[in-house]
Amino acid sequence: MRIGLCVKHYQRILDLLRAALPQDEIFDCAPTEIAEAAQHADVLIPLVNKVPVAAFRSPRLKLIQQFGVGLDVVDIPAATAAGVRVANVPSVGSGNAESVAALAIAHLLMLARQLPLALQRFRERKLGAPMGDALWQSTVLILGYGGIGEEIARRLTGFGCRVIAVSRHGPDGPRVRDAQVPLARHVAMSGLSEVIAEADHIVVAAPATPENLGLVDAAMIAQMKRGVRLVNIARGQVIDYHALLAGLRSGQIAGAGLDVFWEEPFNPDDPLLQENVIATPHVGGVTVHSLNGIAQAVAANINALRDGRALASCVNPQALRR
């Protein structure tokens, strides 16, 4: 089969997929070439680039297989109508959720301990400054309690944090929760206003579904405790850019840790980055463990497609078979 990776210069992923699928032809293409590449591909792997609707007109394309979880770059109804199945790789167990959770905590630690400023003070030969905060005995609210959110909560337990989880439907939702992860509270989105002001730190882990676009807006930020620290490891579009900038400038938000942005790559000269912001270039899941685990899951699904077996984590099994 011909398998197109819809991004250039990701040699590590190409190497992993070629090693796992030696019988297949795996190529990469630029974002502007996706529609054309689809005409000659059995499988597309979009990563962070949007799959244009024109790609679904390919007579050959059978599967959009994400290298990871996020499917916000795929028009699933259009794919379904064209008979193209869409699948992803669950974050937990592949190394992805575990890696993203570790980066979220790294951002929390960098903000709480003011590590960028501490490095500057070291260069200035100043001792004992700046004064930071410990995560111990602080309250962390996780906005979006799916697989990644649960892995963040699991790790925060070791820091002595009080953790509040917020999910779309709360503890009565359809997702099975790990009862071994201790939570101070778990509420539905409808109960967010009751708990948000308790948080010293907020981690955004909600997916960029249509109802979550701009979820963290000026009204929500106004409800937060003054001086809250905010970390986003979900998608940039879940936070309203202008509301975040205003919150940082006013001091309502003491600092932000961002691994995801509204446009990627993000402009390093953007005014937002003049505030107390720690920015990393969407590397939450970019670890050796994560890439290896995801590559093996992707290869297993492509082999299932080849053999006519059921696909794992297919979000539109009703798509017409070709």
C-alpha cells in the first residue's frame, strides 16, 4: 500500500513507520500537496495538518489514520460520506498521554518556581531569588478529564496536590474512570462555576471539539482566582487568545504555560509572549516512548486494513466500504 505522511521533515516518524511496515511505500508531502497525494494513496496520516475535503474524492483512499489522538483536522462526516474510514490511537498506554502529562507538570513546576527568572538570576550571580511556590498543598483544576487529564491527576498525587476534575458529563459520564486516582472533586461542566475559584493552577486538557472552541473565555477567566497559573496542553483554540492576553496583562492570570497555539508554528514575536508565558513548540507527545508506541499502533491498524480485519479506534465504522 501507499501511505502518505501529511507533513515534511518528520524523519523520525517516517523511519519508525518504514521499519514497522517494510512492505509498504511510505512518503511524505507538504500540507499544500495533501489533496493531490490522496489521489495516489491508500492511507493518509495527517498529524497536525488539515485534510482538505478534496482528498476524499480520491478513488483509492481508504483510511485516514491519525498518528495520535486529535481528529480536529479531519472532516469526519465528509470522510464517512466518501466511504473513507477514520481512526486514531488512544493516548493512554501508547506513551502519548503519559508524555503529555509529564510536560503539563513540567509547565506547572516552571511557572510555580519561576524557573526562567531563576535562570536569569543565576546569570546575574544573585542567590535565593526569585521566591516561588510549591505545588504541595495547592489546588489544581484539570479542565477536560479524559485520558490525558487522568494521567495528569495520577502524577499530581505525588506532589501532594488537591485535584479537581471537570469533564463534560462529570463522574456519571460514559468514560470508565480509574478509581485509584484520588480526586478532591469531579464535576460536570455545568458545575464549573462552583469550583473554578478554588484553583491555584488550571490545566486545560479539553479536546478542540466544536463546543470547546473558545471555552476558556473572558467570562471564565474572570471567575478564576486572581493570580492563577494556566497551562494548556490540549489545543490552542480551546482558549480565547484575546481573553488570555488581557488576563495576563491585568494580573488575573499570573502566568501561562503553552504547548499548543492558535496557529502552528506560532509567531515568536507575538505580543502574548511578552507576558509571563512559557512556550514550547507542541512537544507534549514528542518523546521516544510515545512515538514508538504510536507507530506500532498505527502499523497494526494498517495491517488490519490490509487483511480486511476490524480497525481499532475507528470513529466512523459506518463509512461505506470500497
